[in-house]
Amino acid sequence: MLISSASILSIFMYMFYMNYLIQDLNNGRECIFTALYNSEWYRTPVSMQKLLLFIMLRTLKGETFNLLVVFTPSLEGFATLVNTSVSYFMVMYSIQ
């Protein structure tokens, strides 16, 4: 019982850590966009403005990580995953 509990806990900790890394990456992307948007980019030379606008468009769009088009890793996705798995195991337990 102790070994299975420890393995389940380690799996949940691993899933949380991986989802936290992706969430941190997304937050960093949003911080870059906010910093560029709030800067005085319009006072820079035109060639620099084009580059900054390109960076702003890329960070606004962002990159979404999808695992098998079913799950999007983030803290919200982790909470949904835990909720779904607990619900699944409760149904399996009630069927027995």
C-alpha cells in the first residue's frame, strides 16, 4: 500500500511540475508582450519598429502545446486532469 501510494504521489508531482513549466513558459511569453507593448516602441527607427511589431505578433499568438490534441498543459489543465482522474477512480470504486 505504501509503495503504490508513493508511486501515485510521485506521478502527480511529476505531472504538476511539467504542467508548471509550460505555464511558466506561457507567462513569460505574456510578460514579453506586455513589456514591449508598454514600451515606447513607436519612437524607435522604422526598421526596429518592424522587428518589434513582429515580436509582438509572435508573442501575442503564442505557441500552444497540445498532447495528442486532447490535453493542453497548464495549471488549469493539471487541475482538470486531477479532477477527471479522481472522478474516474470514484466511479470505478463505486462499481465494485
